[in-house]
Amino acid sequence: MILTVTLNPAIDKILYLKDFHLHKLHRLEDGDMSLISPGGKGVNIALNLKRLGNEVITSGFVSGNAGHMLCDALQQEGITTSFIFTPGFTRTNLAILDRNNETLTEINDFGEHIGQDDIDFFLEHFETLLNRIDLLIFAGSLPFGVNEEILKAMVEMARTKSIKTMVHALPKYTQSLLEASPFLIVPDMRSHYKLLGNPVDGIDQYLETGKKILEQSPFTEWAIFINRIENVVAVSRHQSYVIRPKNLKIVNMLGYGDAYFAGFVHAYLQNWPEITILQYASACGLTNVEDLYKEIRDAQAIENNLYRIEVEEVG
Amino acid sequence: MVALASNIFTFQTYFALAIFVLAFSFIISEKLPNAVAAMMGGFLLLAFHIIDQEDAVEYIDFDTIGLLCGMMITVAVLRKSGLFEYIAIKGVKITKGNPWKILVVLSIVTGVLSAFLDNVTTVLIIVPLTFAVADTIKINPTPILFSEILFSNIGGAATLIGDPPNIMIGGATHLQFMDFIIVNGPVILIVSVVTIFILRLIYYKKLTSIQVDTARLMAFDEKRTIPDKTMFIQSMVVFTLIIVAFVTQHVHQVSLASIALGGGFLMIMVTRQHPEEILKEVEWPTLFFFAGLFVIIGGLEKTGVISMVADKMISATNNQMGLATQLVLWVSAMCTVFINSIPYTATMISVIKDIGEITTGNIDPLWWALSLGACLGGNASTIGAAANIIVAGFTQKTAWPIKFGQYFKVGFPLMLVSVIIVSVYLHLVFFFWGS
Amino acid sequence: MKLVRDFIIKDISSVTENSPVRRVIKNMRLHRVSIMPVVNKLGEYIGCISEEDILEAAVPDYMKKIYNTSFMANIDQIIAHLTQILDDKAIALTDVNYPYVTPDDSLEYAADILYRTKGNMLPVLESKKLVGLITLIQILSVSIE
């Protein structure tokens, strides 16, 4: 059983338009598409993991009608929900995919403000969940009112029960993560090019930063930079890798990181060799971006895409 | 014959006595429910052929049981009318939230209700209301509860239907409803006034020094207590009829049991209640307790134990009725401090009946001594009467539990005072002015 | 035969035995449920706590004994007493005998229990672990689907 924690989930409103312009009224018509689905990084990862055949519990904070909608939708997918309801309304994140111009516009709303009382109860509840899971995933941002201490608290609580934690979060949390020291760190570098105060972009800098992370964080086994899909850089305790997909035909980047991450988790749980894990994870990412939806809908396609992933061992 | 009975103790005598002692100790120690102890005791007497079947049925005083049952039915319907709560709330409102006045009013209400209802029923109605009032105006309800315990027993002594000892005496003797009011009524009035006066000495300062929030008390809405006005009026009319029938019993000579049972079912009929529902409210264990008890005491009668006791009493008092009266009064009061007044009274009724057969004098003073002694004696401790046990038990789960010693300090002296008053009263009425 | 397994709502929201009553009420309101499973620190199911259980604890004993309940309508005793127990632990009010089903029980069995207990929700357990819920409306809905 895997637990994914999403402290700041959202309802994703995704519009697929043929031609998107600012300062213009758009009426959806034939060929356009509008989707509403549960969202937020941890939730997306849970959806992908379920598609890949894993049993998943998902927890975090939700509120209001949107919160109920989110839980219902996840349960429909066969995911076990265990959210803490807080006063207010779960946010809506808007994504507009312009299919002709191949642009993706995303607007992520503020999250809810979470009170200390709810944070305390979440941790109390989280502790009870630890007894039934094999792996903990934390993904996404922290809502207002929740400070980074919670990351350390969760990772450490999990570690006392010998549960590994895998994290996919914004680079601004990296300093706290180095102290928490989870098993896997995947910084979410979309629209961020700085990590630990230094600009980080390009294979060399990724490799260097990945090694630095492993040096400073005693329990971390993997650091992976995925935001350049054509050059994913993974650093493990044994080896560093650059992973490149062939003949990439990007349809929709939305949900790429979450699909990649879910793929890594799934492959890791199969006890495959490192190279196979990385291959599978990238195949998941690839399958996702070549499809219209934000999560993997066709698990079969992953197998077929495995051969397109090239893993190079470096330094 | 008396001498014979007291001299020859057979196996039967010992067996009946053993059953009696066993059943009594089970009842007092609460090792067995009253009804079970009494019925099993009665059964054993039959099983070992100490008494035969016809005798057993003969010994059961169906007039008493019918009267109890009828009153239980009547009260069950009356409770639904909301009358009792209505009276209590109206009374509490008159006090304007003065705690001492609340004590007085609730005591009077308890006393009056007890005179016409079973004491246990009365306190079951009054005690929760008292807690509600105390909780609302934030006072300690203990003094009020003490007073209610006292007045449930005092009020109960005033009428034939007020308290189990009186019901049994009424059922077993020629004494009628009005006799009880005429003889017991005045002394009960005196005892009530004296008791209130003593309680005032103890509690007045304590209770009037409390600042209370009167407005909250006024929010009680007595109109809500009566769910159905028509039914309320119907039950009131029938209840009045029943009381009139009791009062005029010397005219029409219809038995108490018939009046009560007839009245009860008339009540069910007029108010269109479901008999299943009302009959569920009847305390069947109590009725079986009485039946079993009558059989056990029948066993004592048949084997000569009762005659022996009666004989001893007569010789102890030198055949002087005045002395016998005092003896019965004080023994009754002291016995019922700790033991259940019902089995005690049932036994004593047999004894006094026996005395009546032996002596030629008027034994009526003995009946009154038994009635007043057994009713008032119960006031001494928290286990002295069924109502006391109910009240004390109810408080245990609350913030104001009544402790045995705490109550005894107030109850026992007050009981002594009341029995002294009764003692003087009975002497004056029957042996000073009467003779 | 229809099994609970196929109708289970996979929600394992719960409170812990040490959660204060205040938290239980808050969760019930926000989760829009009238009954909450209670688990211990190890995540093992202990029992359920319902709105009725909380009310039962809040209503003073004397009020339960009053034959005619309505006359206290204008007094806020229940709320006042409830305020006093808000910091009590959930375990104190938990019904440890609240019935439950397992995924392999039949829907019929769940309906029978709900009928007998007049409840509208049953926790579904798998070896002491809460795995979800089954609600009465789901069972009723089977007939119209």
C-alpha cells in the first residue's frame, strides 16, 4: 500500500482549445474539450499509480464542495481517500491547452489557509496511516499556515517505521528536505532555475547538484532532475545517468512530472535494476506527454515505449 | 393454643423461619432482586409442603395487590398527561428563584404528590426536575433533595394510598381511606411544619446567601409539559372520580382494589391509551414481591411463629394497649431505618392481627403506630425507604452524590423528632382524650 | 450474491482515540457524516462515535429522566454540558460494539445489520484495519440501478 500526501490539492479545470488568445471571448465548440478532475501533485501521482496497478491511499487537506467532489472522484478511480476536511474551499487550478499553437497556460490558485489545530490532527491521523503502508510519497506545495517542519516530521515519522519517503516538490523546500533526508528527491523545477541558491540548468549542473544533494542528505539514495524531458538526469548512490527519449512528439506536457514520478515509484517497487527503473519512469513520462490527458490512460503503451528510452551511464 | 404454638417448635417451624430469614437477608443485602427472593422463598414453602396450594392463595392479599396495581395503572396514565411536571414548574416559578423557597415549594409538592401517588413515582418525577432547576440556577441541590426524601415519606404516611405500608394496612384491615386522613392527616401536618422549621434552621442561611440567575429559571415553560389538553382534562376528571370513590368508601363499601383497578382501566378507556403500553409501566416485580412475601409470612403464620411473636408482645406490654402502641411505633421506626418497610410491615400486619384475635381491646392504635412508624422510620437513612434509595442512587452519577453518612446526620435526628411527635400524638388521641 | 466488496466507499477518514470531542464534531460537520470510525495509534479500528453518542453524553442525566422532555426547550443546558466535554477524549464516547462488516460479507448481511441497529453506515474492516464504508443509501440504490 502506498500513501500519497497532497497538502494543497486542487480541482483541475483543463480546457483544450484549438486557438487560445488573450483579450478574446472563447466559446467551446466541436473539437474543443473541457475536463474537471482531481488534481494536485500527490493526487495526480496517486491516479497514475492506480492506473499502473498499485493500491493507493491519499491524504492531505481538502475543503468544501470541491473537497467532496475530489474525494468522490478519487474513490471512483479505486483510490482510498483519507483527507482532513478544513473550513473553506479547495482551490481550482486552471490549465489551457492550445492545440494549434501548442502552448500550455496554467494558473494555480492560492491554497487554503490551514490552522494549527488541523495540522496537528493531520499528523495524528498520518501516524495511524503509517502502520498500513509500505511507501510514502509527498508531492506538491505547502498551503498557507503550514511550514516546512511538516516535511521533516513526516519523513522522520515514516523512517521510524522503516518506511521510505519519495518527494516531488518545489526547489524552495530543498534545504528542509536535505535535513529530512527522504529516499528520493525530485525537485519540481518548472519555472524555477535555482536550487540551494545557485542557478541550476543543463546536464552538468544537474549532475553536480544531484551529487551535492546525496552528499548532504545521508538517507537520500536518489536525486532526479526531470524538467528537461529530453535530458533527464538521475543521480543514485552507485551511478549517475542521463536518460533520453527518442522521437519525442509532445502533445500535452501537463502531468508529465507526476507520470514520471509514478513510473519511478512503480518500477522501484518491482525491485528492478536501476537502469530498468529509469527506463520505465521515462517511458511513463513519455507516454503521458504524447497523450492528451494529464494522467496515463493507457498503461499498455508504456511497455511499447520502453525501447525508445536511452539510458547513458555517466561519471 | 397460643401457649401450644410457642412451645412446640417443629421441623416445619424451623424451615419456615429459615426461609423467612434467608429471603429477608437476600432482600436487605440486595444479593437478589426483591421479587426473586420473595417468590423463591414462597415456592420453597410450597415445594416442601410447609403450606399447601389453597393456603398459599389464601395468604396472598389480593386487595393490597389489586390496589397497588390499579394505582400503578392510574399513575402511568396521569404521568403522560404532564400534570406533575406542570405543578412542579408552576411551583418553582412562584419562588422567583429563591433557593430556600424552592426547597419549601418542592417539598410541599413532593409531600402532596406522595400522599396520592407511590413515593417512588413521586421522586422519579421531582428529583430530575430538581436537578434541572439546580443546574439552571447553579446551586447545590443536596439540601432540596434531602427535604424531598423526607417529605416523600412524610406525605406518603398521610393517606391510605400514599405509601406501601399504608396500602398493606388498608388492604388487610377494616380501616378505610378517610380513617387514614382523619387519624394520620393532622399529625403529618404537624410533623411537616416542624420538619420545615428544622430544615430552615439548618439550611436557610446557606441557601439564601446564593446569588441566582432568576431569568433563566423563568425560561421553564410549564405549558409545554401538557402535550394533549383533552387527555389532560380527561385524566384529571377520572382521577378526581377515583379519589372521590376512595373518600366515600364507607358509603358504597366497594373494595379498595376494585376502585383502583376499575379507575385505572376507566382511565385507559377514557384517554384512549394502548393497554399494552400502560400495562408495561406497571411495576410487575413489585407486585410479585408482595405476592411472594405474603406466602412466606403465611408460612410463619401457619407454623405458629407469628402467634408466638404476638404472644411475646402482649406479655411484654403487660396487655396494656398504650404501651403496645408505643412499642409498635418505636420498633417499626427503628426497624425501617435499615430494612425495607414492605416485608417488615407485611410481617407486623400478621402479628397485629394475631394480637387482635387474642386480646379483647381495640387494636386500632397499633395499626396507626405501625403505619406511622414504618412510614416515618424510613426517613432516617438513605436506605430506609425505596424512594430514598432511588434518590441517593440517582445522585451518584451526578456532581452532587448523596453519601450515607451525610444524609444520616440530617435524616436520623429529624426522624426521631417526627416519631416523638407521633408518639405524643397517638398517646393523647387514643389513651388520654380517647379513654 | 452481492458482496460488500463491490459497493464499498473507499474512505478511511477516522479520528483517533485521543482526539478531543471538539475534533470529532468538527470532522463530522466538514465530512458531512453523522458517524466516525475511531482508530488507535496503530491504526487499528476500535469502534465508532456517532452524533447520538455525543448528544447522549451532553444531555445531563436528569434530563433523560424527565418524562416530558419539551419543557426545557428554552434553556441551553445541553449546549452548556456539551461545552464541558469538548476536551474529553473520543474514546470515552466511542461505541466499541458498533457493528462492522468485512469486504466478503454479503450486502444482504450489511442491510440486515443496518435494519436492526437503525444505522445508516457501517465500517468495513479487513483484519482490524478500516478499509472503507458501506452506507444504507448505497444498498438502497442497488434496487434502482
